[in-house]
Amino acid sequence: MGKDVTAEHLVARIDSGKNTRSNIVAACRRCNALRHEMFPGAAPDPETYQAFVLLMRAAGLWGNEAGGSGTKKRAAGLVR
């Protein structure tokens, strides 16, 4: 994998997720970190997070069209 890509466990190891092909996907390192940073305590399940990202992208608040991670945090209501 490249330096900007990481392996993401769909079901976290802490939640008994396994190191199996069906539980690991490639994820942008930044997006993987944001998934956990934006949802402290417990990262959302993959389907919920996918819906969240699609809504953020539609609003222009995700990806290259958005500002830094502070913009995403503000949009999620985590910072002012």
C-alpha cells in the first residue's frame, strides 16, 4: 500500500474484529483517522459512515472540495 493508504478493519479488533479479507479494506489514511476522530468513543459502522461521507460530499464538505479537518469537524458539530 502507498503511504496515504491504510488497512481499515470494518469491525474493529477491539470489538472482536478479525484480520480476515472480508473484514479489512483499503482506506485513505486521513479518512480512516477522521472516522475515529469525528466519532469519539466508537467509530460508526461502515454503512453509517458511508452514508455520512456521501452526505458530506454532496454538501461540498468532504474531499478535495473541502477545507481542512476543522471544516469537517465543524460540519459534524464537534467544534465551533
